[in-house]
Amino acid sequence: MNTTCQISNVSEDGLTVETWDFRLYDDTLYLDRYTVCTKKTKRHKMTTDKGYDRTDNRTFYSQIPLAEVPFSPEIRERAKAALMEKIVVKTWAERKAK
């Protein structure tokens, strides 16, 4: 099973967004990507300033090492909750119904 989930923190002024992307492998959620996006004013578009990507070192933003990624117990719990929100329980007969 290959499942992903994402959580974000948006600053109070709405000008900064931190995003953590997780991937589920063998019953464990792993941090796959972390990005920090900002914009100068509310009228401007978001630009990615820095981030961590587990597999892609060719990204156009400033790479940070995994040790610098904020990864608190609260982030871990939010990631688990985000994954649980995606899980649907059905009977075998309902498998084709969306």
C-alpha cells in the first residue's frame, strides 16, 4: 500500500505556509517532503523558499538537511490524524461503490 497525507501550518497573516508531506510504507509514516512557502503581500503568489525532499535534490528552492526540519511530537500526531481521516471502512460488497 502506498498512501500519502499532508499537513500544513499557515501563519496568522497568511504570508507563510509550512507543509509536511508523508508517505505510508509498511505500516509506518515517513516524512517525504517539507517546504516553506512565503509571499510578500496578500496579492502576491506563494513562492517556495526552502525545503527538504527525500528523493529529489534537484529542486529549485534552497535545500535544508533533514536535521533542520521542524518535526515535533505534535507534527507526528497531526500526520497520523490526517492519515486516519483518509481511511474508509466498507464491507467487501461495497468495494466498488465510492
